[in-house]
Amino acid sequence: MKIKIFTTGGTIDKMYFDQKSEYQVGDPQAKGVLEKANVVVDYEVESILKKDSLDLTDLDRELIRNKVESTPFDRVIVTHGTDTMIKTARELESVSGKTIVMTGSMYPAQFKESDAVFNIGSAVTSVQILKPGVYIAMNGRIFTPRNVRKNVELNRFEEIVI
Amino acid sequence: MKIKIFTTGGTIDKMYFDQKSEYQVGDPQAKGVLEKANVVVDYEVESILKKDSLDLTDLDRELIRNKVESTPFDRVIVTHGTDTMIKTARELESVSGKTIVMTGSMYPAQFKESDAVFNIGSAVTSVQILKPGVYIAMNGRIFTPRNVRKNVELNRFEEIVI
Amino acid sequence: MKIKIFTTGGTIDKMYFDQKSEYQVGDPQAKGVLEKANVVVDYEVESILKKDSLDLTDLDRELIRNKVESTPFDRVIVTHGTDTMIKTARELESVSGKTIVMTGSMYPAQFKESDAVFNIGSAVTSVQILKPGVYIAMNGRIFTPRNVRKNVELNRFEEIVI
Amino acid sequence: MKIKIFTTGGTIDKMYFDQKSEYQVGDPQAKGVLEKANVVVDYEVESILKKDSLDLTDLDRELIRNKVESTPFDRVIVTHGTDTMIKTARELESVSGKTIVMTGSMYPAQFKESDAVFNIGSAVTSVQILKPGVYIAMNGRIFTPRNVRKNVELNRFEEIVI
């Protein structure tokens, strides 16, 4: 079993550049996290976008969807900004026959206190055991794209209670 | 769904005490990890042992087994030293009707570069989605107690290839 | 001997706010750094500004100068953004009879890999042993306001070679 | 000005080896710390011993003294275990014409919360500005070998109050 990891940017990959006094999306952090965790699963990481998820266009989502659909691997992780992760997850529901887990983080992976490593641990493990479908692994839970919302005030993903 | 987390010591909880120039098992690290990850799952952490797993006796394993069996929750995580984690996992196979995930780490959670946060992320997520049974969540994989060994040289858990 | 620490913002105090997808100056980091280092010197930290140093006005510099001049303590540290640290240092040259050490960092103190702790270690130690005057403690060196420049490309402070 | 850094082991360089379930003195941490701080001073690091300072013999102290005396550089840092740092400092008092700063840490440099980076920042800066003599840079203070003790209970270096 091999896991394909597509990175698209978002907070998880944000770096800080003192020269410009600003943050920007940097290189994918997922690879470093997996190396430090010394994982014994096969995986490959491919950076397809480096964007804040608020800046993702319909074309960007089309690109993500095409990449996920056309990869020969049926276990796919997509790292993504949190603001529109749910929107992209719903787009991916039209891909069939693959287990797709989206994740990201509320704090950049480069921070001392970040949820990035925990969330990637969640995603890497759950993508191997969940049946085909689209899932969001955030805040220690596995959500489906229709039962989740980002609670901006509490800065976390939560189940939608109906 | 509520997750019960029993901590038993091991490398994951090792602290360093300069006063004595030595390491010792300290307070459970799992709680701090879950707070920093801002998880939205219910859980409670109970420290039942603070031992290097090489020092665990048959009585200690009996205690762990009894605690896991008698807890009213059917989703249970046991953090444990890596050297005899597999032995304890096999003991726990006689508990029925519960999903039990064991985890730990190769480097203390207090280290800058530790696999502890990743592994706890794996355990917390997988314990919610696996069917009843005993599992080991280490190095990005979910193992069963009969198909895993600790590769001491490479410092990781691996599948037994028959 | 007591050390007065004024914080004015800058990269060292930058936090990341996922809710707004941006970095902003947060609470002063110096206090946490000193507590973790378990220092045995008396000090007090006072936040007087929370600004990127590119945004500091003449009035802000006047405020910093007045605060430094009027504090009863003659050992003073000023944490400050790096872009205009040298400009503020030159303003402070008119304060007499005090040892004033400015410092800051190229990466936020909240980052895993930040120069903040090292630089505060430099500043706290040197402010106790330098004779009255204004100094900049950055990149492992003690500079005076007239012999230093920020090398933006190499992201470090350097001696001006004449 | 060039700084010579001799490393001798001690807590600052302690690593954790899961294979043996123990801590041992590992490679010198000072070099990594200086690289991350992006220092603009010339320095070279030489590992001469890798020992817990409680295990240092008279011969080991003779070796340290000879190394410090014979190095052509007159700015010298010695990283050292905390338990007998003061004893070695007193041995070094017989070296003349050099500024010698000893430092170390109460927690291994590999820990998330360690005083190692702060202390090395202290040492690197103070060694450049102190006049010839032997000093101990610990807990944010510069001590001389005759006015300091290690308070084992509070886990810190303190001035001897007479």
C-alpha cells in the first residue's frame, strides 16, 4: 500500500520571512514530519499549489480534483488551508474508488506549538484503514464533508449538530 | 464516544533530572499533547504505572489488563514502553468487545524531535474507527499483535514478513 | 542589580492567527524565555508598543526614549523589530548613564527554529557587564549603533567594514 | 576575533537512546545551536571529552586545562556538565592571558524546554567582552569560580552570599 500526498499550501506550510516582514506559503511540511516520525509506510509527496486556501479559485480546485483522480494510488492525502478545506472536500466527493483524507493545521508546522504533526499522524493512519470516500482529519476527529464546519471563534473543526 | 487513555510509562513519558544526572519516567505526556492539538473528542487520561517497559512484571500486565477490561468505555488507548509493548498487546487480546490501541514513542515526548505527537495522533484517530480488537499504532502503521516486531537496530516497529 | 526590559513588538513577538490568516504582533515573548532559562537575575518586563518596526513613528521613538530615560534602573534591554532597530538605537544615544542593549530576532520566538532565545541570552548577559552606552546584541555579536547594518539578503546584522 | 569552543560532555550533550533505554552523552550540541542562531563570529568547535561531569577524573581535568592553555586563541568557551563545572573552572584559573567562559545546561539541548540555547548565547557574547579570567555563564549571570555554587535543590547556579 502506497500513500500519495498532495500539498496545496495553507497555514500548515506557512513560513515567516523577516526580509519582507511577512509570512508566505513555503515548502510542504508533510515530508519533514513523516521523516521525523520514521514512518514505515510507502508514500510520495507532490506539491501542486502553494496558496492560502482563501485564494483558491475554481480552476485550482479543478486541478486538485484532477490530480487526485488521475493518481494511480487509491490512498490519497491532501494538505490544505483550513478556511476552504470543506469546500474542496465536497468537490472531491465526485472521485470514486479512492480513500481521500484532507488535513491541515491551525498553526504553521514550523511553530513550536502546532497541531500539524498530530493532524498528519491522524491522516496517515486513517487513510490506510478507512473505506473509499472523502474525509477530513482535524482536531482528533474524522469528519465527512457534510457533517463538519470550521468554528472560527474557537479555531477548530466541529461536527455539525442538527 | 469517549476515549479512555491509560498511561503506563515508557520512553514517551521519560523526563531528565539534572539533580540526579538521570532520566526517569515522569508524568503522562498524552494529556498535554491532546490539549495542544485542541482535540474535539471526549477523553480522560489515567496514569496506572510509571515504568520502563523492561521492568514490567506479570502483575503489572495483569493490572493493565484488568484496568482495560473494567473501564466502562469501549475505546481504549494504552501508552506503553516500546520494548515489551507487543507482549502486553498479546495479553490484552483476551479482552473482548473493546477497541484497544497501544502506542508509545522511540524518543521522549519532551524532546524537540520526538515521534510522540505523531503516534498519539495516530492512536486517537484510529481508536475511533477500528473495529474491536487490539492494535499497535507505531511508525505510521496499524499493526496487530501477531504481525509486528520491534526492529531494535532500525529503532522502529515493522511488519513480520513470513 | 535589576534589569528593566521594554518590549516594542517586532518579529520576535509575532504570533500567527489562523482566524485572520495572518501574523500579528502578540504578547511579549521575553518573559517566557527568561522563565524557561530559570534566570537568577532580577528583571521586570514592560510592554510599551506592539508594532512591526517599519511602522514605528517619530512619536513612538520618542516614547521609547522617554521610557528608557525615566526608568530608575540603569540596565535596560529593549526588544525591537529588526528593520529599524539601528535607527532607534541612534535615538537612544542621547540617554546618558545607562547601559542599553537592544535585541530582537529574525524569526518569531514561537518558531521551532528561532534566534530569539539565543539573542535574549546575549542581551541579558551583556547588559550586566557592558559600560554605559547603547548596544545591539544580534547574531552573537555586540554592535554599537554606528558600526552595524542589517544585511537584508543574508538576513543578519553585520559590522560595517569601512 | 575567533572563539574556540571545547566540548566535554555533560547534560547539555545528552541524547536518549531507546535501544538501550538510557541517556548517554552524544555529539556536541554547541555547533548546531550556533548555526541556528546564524552567528557572525568566527568560531571552531572541538570535542575533547564526552562524559558526565561526575565521571571526570583528574587526568580529564588536566587534559581540559592543557587544551585551553595550548590553543592559540585567547577567547575560549568550555561546555561542561554542571555537577563539577565549578571544580574545573578553578583548575582553569592557572591559565593566564585568556578569557575563558564555561557553560552547560540543566536540561539536554535536545529537549523542547532547555536552557542550552540561552546559556550558549550568554557564553558566546560574554566571552567577547570580558577581560582575561575564568567565568561561568549560567542562569543569566556571569559568575567567577569563587563566588558561585550549584543549588541542587533549585536546579540552578547562584551567587555565594557570605
